Amino acid sequence: QKVSVEVLEHLEHLALVDFRDAEGVERLQKAIQFADQLHEVNTDGVEPMDSVLEDRWCLYLREDDVTEGNCTKELLENAREKVEEYFVAPPGNIPLPKLEERETFLQGS
Amino acid sequence: LAPWVPVVGLEIHAQISSNSKLFSGSQVQFAAPPNSLVSFFDASLPGTLPVLNRRCVEAAVMTGLALNCSINKKSLFDRKHYFYADLPAGYQITQQRVPIAVNGSLSYSLCIDNKMSQMVTKTVRIKQIQLEQDSGKSLHDDTRSQTLVDLNRAGVGLMEVVMEPDMCCGEEAAAAVRELQLILQTLGSSQAVMAEGQLRVDANVSVHHPGEPYGVRTEVKNINSIRFLAKAIDYEIQRQIEELENGGTILNETRAFDSKLGCTVPMRDKEGKQDYRFMPEPNLPPLILYDAKSLPANMNHQQVINIDWIHERLPDLPSVKRKKLVEQYGILPEHSFTLLNEDGLAEFFESVVKRTQMKPKKVIGWILKDLLSYLKQHSLTVKESPVSSFLLADLLNLLEKKEISSTAAKQVLAELWKGEGKTPLEIVKEQKLELLQDQKELEQICQAVIDGHKNEVIMMVLG
């Protein structure tokens, strides 16, 4: 079962990843096959697990005190461009160009 | 032509009133130097982790209880992914699967036909309340084709309150939001000031014919006041009706309200249906809340949130306060609404009542007609009133003791507005407004008038 070009393009758009070549796509398909093994287990009536902690309460609650911040200079050191202590970004999201408009391996498939 | 049924649902984001942010210890404050209230976690620097703020959880529980919700003793955090310059992590931590509170209701009141004397109570169901992070702020600089990003707001705690589409027009939505605002302010869980972005409302609007399925809905954003909320919704309802009656279709899109033009316009940057790729937040275990029954014995007090403890300490909600005002002072229900609608007015009223012999039913007239209209005319809040409750009480006492007439009282009040520091008694003496009580003096005055107008008297006697 192959992953369609539409899905691949959609994934590249959503996650800004680049499947680059046949090997990249193949790796994805193998990963999906691997994960699909989960379907072999009957999980009727079983709650999905998203933490091995299960019901053992462990979420730490912090007191509402101000303990951080005031490090504008340090934070802006990482910025390529800044304007008066603001980070600078393009005017809006620059979407990944559509499949037809870019040179990508996916075009050929 | 078949009638149209408009359907309105709301998604409201209320900023939690807390010292620090939802998952970090940087300060929550409106208007501070850009990027000064930002921690490494807020800026999404690698290696940082979220740490949940207890106060934010309490605020959400209080709000859930006030809105008659079931509080989920176990709720979960998720990541909602999308790219935007003011969301440094590329995802927002929210509660998509199991939010902290569900299935509540909010009752609000409306005046029929704009007559305050005819109020009707309506209810809107609350689907859920979830805790989530706020994003930073983007300042669009179109001239230089760039966006300036300030992360001070990034990570501030929000309560998203989702109201089911039980409303049918702008007026209902506005009334529901106003009541929610009062509740939040009473609880203190949010200051809910729309102008400062502490309360943001998005409206979901659709229309359909009775008996038919719901129509396609649009989402209306960028609404900055309760007044504009009603306008935006009513405009959108009309737009959809006209579009459909002209044979057009409604797109499932996001539209922005343009307050200057009074209309909704499609929003730019809309990249089709968003796929947020929700996933559990791996860095946060489930949030467990307790009640009196389930309270664990050997746990650090500070790490435990007891729903019942919070419930017992909830203050009187606006609806309860109104009822008490009506019962205690014998005022009309619509009066109690106005009293609670103005910040500080109910306290002002009660302060006057305490200091005067005049019956509350009469005092309320002075508060709602004279005081309030003056404040509105000059755009003053109750706190800014040049006439204090003490001064007004003194004035009403003079009136009640029949030392001045009602007309004179209004004159004195007009003088008091000037805020020159004079007492009502001083003004009465200055302007000689005292009612004459002496019978002989009154007779003398009347006789003098009659003597001075002999012709008119004869005309009157002759009929």
C-alpha cells in the first residue's frame, strides 16, 4: 500500500519536511507499515494510553510567582533581524509553493 | 419566501488573571517593553519544558463551577500545530481531547423590544472550558513589508469557553458575553476587559430554513467590543441571507469584522482547511483534580486542588447579587441589571441607601436617572464621579426632610457636579433654595403678589 502523492504533498506543506527522494518516501512507508502492526492487537474497550504514568498523579503544580523574564537582550541575540527589541518576520506565512511550482522528486511520481 | 433561522455559536478566549504565565514564570502584564516578559520557554528555546501554574487551574475550575459545568477530575493537554511568527514553538498547548470542564450553562437576560421593563431569561449551553496558551503579538508593518513580533503575551494562560449555537442574533450573543464578562470579573478569574484583549470573541454564524439542516457556517473574528459583536453577527446573518436568496452559496471561511465599514470581509492568509495534527503533549502528564471524597491522605497540600474547597468559596454570582438587591431594597429587576452593569454602581447605591432616610425605591431613581445619565454624558466611571455617595445622601436627606423641593434638589445636584467641594447644605444656602416652612411668611408673600397684580386678580375672580 503506497502513500499517495497528495498525502505526501500535504505532509510536506504541514510539517515543512522534504521527502527529497525515493529513499525518503520509502522510509516513510516503512514507518507506516511498522506502526500499522498496532492494528493486530484487539483494543476493544481499552482506553488509549498516552503516558506510562497512567493514573499515578505526577503533574507538578507551580506557585503563581514571577520568577523569569527580563532577558530581552539575550533572547534577541538569536534574531537575525530585529527592530527596536521586536523580532522581525516576513509579512505573513510564506506557504510552500504548490507541487507544480517547485522542483521536487514528488513531481515525477 | 420561507423564513430564515440564524444560528450563532461563540468561542470566547478569556485571559486568566494571574501573576505569571500558564507554563512559565514570566510575568503577565499589559503594555510592557517588547519581549521583556519572555522566558526561554516562552521563546521556545530548545531544552525548556512547560510547568503548570496552579493559579490558572484554580481559575478554570472556578469558572467551570460558576457556569454549572462538570469538572473533569482528569484532563489532558495536547499540541495543536500551525505555523505563525507569533507562535515560536510551532504549536499551541491546549486541551483538545479532554478539557478541564464540560456541559455547563449560562443564563442571561434580554429586554424585549428595547423595553427594560420586559425582560426575558435565556440560556446558552456551555460545551466546554479548556486551558490553553495565548500566542505572541504580531504588528504588521505593511510599508516595510514585515511583521514585528512581541512575545510578551506568548504563553499567557487562557480559558477558552465554547458556547453551543443556541443563540439567534447579535443581541443574544452580546447579552450572553456581557453576563459571562460580569461572572469572570466577579470570580476574579479574568478581568475580561475586551479593549485590552483580555476577552476575545469569535462568532460562528449560519442560516437555514426551519426543518432543514444547518447551513454552512462562517467564523467571524477581530471583534473588539460587545457592541461590535452584535453588529458583526447581525451583518453576517444579513449577508448570508442575501447571498443565499440571490442563488449564491456560503463558503466555510473565516471573516474579519471591519468596524469602520461595519461589515465582514474574508480574512487574508487563509490557506484552506487547517490540519492541526493534534497530538498528546508528551511533556505533561494528566491533570488530576480532587474533591472532598477523593482527597488523598498523604499528599503535599500545595500539590492538591480540591474542587469542593473552591466551590465553597465561590462569591455571589451576578444573578444572585441581583436577586438580593431586589429582595433587600424592593427595586425592580431591571434596576438590578443596570446597577450591576456599571462598575461600582451597586456599591454606590447601597452606600447612599445606608446614609439616607429616603426609601431605596426612591433613591434608585436618583441613581439611575440623575447620577448615571450625568456620568454617561461625560464618559465618567462611577469611581470618577465628582459627586460621592456621601454628598448624594446628604442631598437626598434635605429633600426627604422637605427642606428643599425636588426641583431645588436637581439644581443643587447640577451644582455638585462641578465638584467644587461645596456641600449640598452650603449650595442650598448660597442659592437660597430653602423651602419656606413659615406659614406667616408664606401668607405675606402671597398677599404681596395679589396686591401687586390687582387687575389680574379681578380678571380671575370674574372668571
